Amino acid sequence: MTIQTRPLGKTGADVTVLGYGAMELRGEPRGPALDDKDAGRLLSAVLDSGINLIDTSIDYGHSEELIGRHLAHRRDEYFLASKCGCLLSEPPPSATPPFPHDYRPENIRAGTEQSLRRLGTDRLDLLQVHMSPSPAQMETDHTMEALQALQDEGKVRFIGMSGTLPHLPDHIAMGVFDVFQIPYSAVQREHEELISAAVSAGAGALIRGGAARGAPADDKAWRQGPIGLPEGEGRARWESSGVEDLLEGMSRLEFVLRFTLSHPALSSTIVGTSSLDHLRSNVAIAENGPLPAELYESAKNRLRPPGGA
């Protein structure tokens, strides 16, 4: 079996429905310890498994450098996405997210040039505005002019937004973004209709958090995810739904990841790991594809978000 591909909006690119998120390559103290050889094996396995989308960020510590070191010689094999607005210097170990961002042209250009050097490439396929700033802030900071200049120079092919409520509807209405990266999973469905709206407007939809940070696979892991929900909220939604009755022999992680893959507007869901075993498991799940339609509808009925219809 192979991983299915889907069009990324109107970009003309086809991306695998499972992408690789490089946040887990950021290194200590915010990520797992991972030596250079292990990182190289993992990244090579990402491409060897058939995944053709890699998403990273300046905010992800050493990830860009590792991708450049180990995959630059295979650059034509993958669609490369990074982010802008991040500060160039690493936050101190005591700092906690969300980190400060600067969306002015000088920081966006400096960050993009740094990313290109670290990644060992002359272009980013996708540069995403990080952390969902308001349209008013981007207008004040001349953010879009900076992105357009980088695109005109060929350093960036497509422009995206890593967007969330409350600003995401306004981002879609701007009509300037080729791709949106949006959080979504079985236990975090607040953006479900906005994903469809973004795609209806002609954009591609990348999903982050589509495996709920792996929390359903491990009771202890519920404490760390999903990002964007209050601590314990994801687990409470899962347990109160009674959705366990629908798993039909699937693991909880398989069910959650395939639920995400079932969203008809999805282009790709970006899942990160520093473990080869976890990578192989994610690939095997993605190869199984979306949930059967009847099961998907039953799951949606049980997993309604607070205030959902």
C-alpha cells in the first residue's frame, strides 16, 4: 500500500495525506533528546516511507538544521513548509509558549533567509505566518508586502497562515493565502467548518494536532495535549462521548488519526514524532485511509464540541 495524495488547494502540488511535523526534532530542553545520527535515520525514513510533506519552523529549535543536514540532497522529493514571524534567537529555557513574534518586514526577511540557510535550499515551498496574528496587526506591520516580496524573488513559492479562532474567518476572507494550517482532531473540532470554508475559497488545508498529540494512545499523555485546549479537556470530551464503543478493534490512536483523515476538505495532516516506531505506525494508519462513512458520522455525532450543533 502507499499513502494517498491530495491536491493542496490551487497550488498545483499534490501532498501525501500524512505529513511530517518536525517539532519533535527541536531538541532539549523542550523536546526529547535525539542525537544527530538518530535524527538522520528518522528523516530518511520519512521520505523512504513515501511522505512528501515536511513542516518545520524557526520556533522548532534545531529542526531546520537537521532537515538541511540530512535531506538537502533529496530536496526535490518533498514539499517544504516553514513559518515566519518567529524571533531569530532561541527563547531562554525558562520561557514557555506562546513565544513573542514579530511580523514586520525586517524580521520576516531575516527569518526566511536564516531558514533557507539552515534548510540548505534556495526556496521554501510554503511560508506560513505563525501564531495567527490579526489582519489589523499584519496591515500595521506590512506583513503581506514582505511575503509578496519574498515570493516575487522566488525564495517562497506559496504563502500560508497557521490560523486559529478568533482571527481565522478574517484570514480566509482576505483571499491572499494559498494554504491554511489549522488545528483539528476528534476531540478538537472547533475549526471543522472553517477548514471547509478555507478550501471552498480555493486554499489548501493542512491539519495540525490531527493525532491529538498521541494522547488517546496513552492515558498519561492526555496531560500534554491537544494544544489549544485546557488541561484535561481533551480527555473529558473523549470519555464523556462514549466513542470507545465504536472503535471496532482499532487502537484509539488509529481511530483518532483516521477520524482526522476523514475530513473531506483535508489536504494533509501533519504528525510529528522523534520515534521510528511511531513514524511507521502513523504511516500504516494513514495507508488504511479514512474511517468508513457510517462510522465517521456516528463518531461525529458522539464527539460534538461544546456548543456544537
